[in-house]
Amino acid sequence: MGARGEIYTIIRDLAETGVSVVLVSSDTPELIGLAHRVLVIRAGEIAGELMRDDLDQKDSQEQIFRLASDQALLQVGSES
């Protein structure tokens, strides 16, 4: 396992113990694989939020890109 894999293991272990982890990344697959919730920031403001159920969808990466590029006018998320 490489350094990145070891970091992922540490993040998952911490989260399993109830520790909150804030992960900042532009690596979309990394976010989808690790996060329970993703906030997409565009121009210094929250453009949208995806919860774990949203991240489990086939088009989650596309949804993140749409929010980041101002192509989505409505907030994406399970909680309304």
C-alpha cells in the first residue's frame, strides 16, 4: 500500500471512531470514495451539497462537476 492508501486508511479509521474529518480535495473519485458529505465550493460560496446517498449514484461525479462549473442552478442533495 502506498502513502495515499495509508492516509485513506487513517481517515476511515478516524471516521469510524466518530472523529470528524474535513477533507479538501479536487480529486473527485477520492471525495466520492471517502466522504459522507461533499460541499462544492465555487467563487468562495457553497454551490451545492451531496450526501452519501447522492455520492453512491452513478452520476455523482457529473453532479459535482456541474455544481463546480455553474451548470446546475438547483442544489443537489438528499436533504431539502
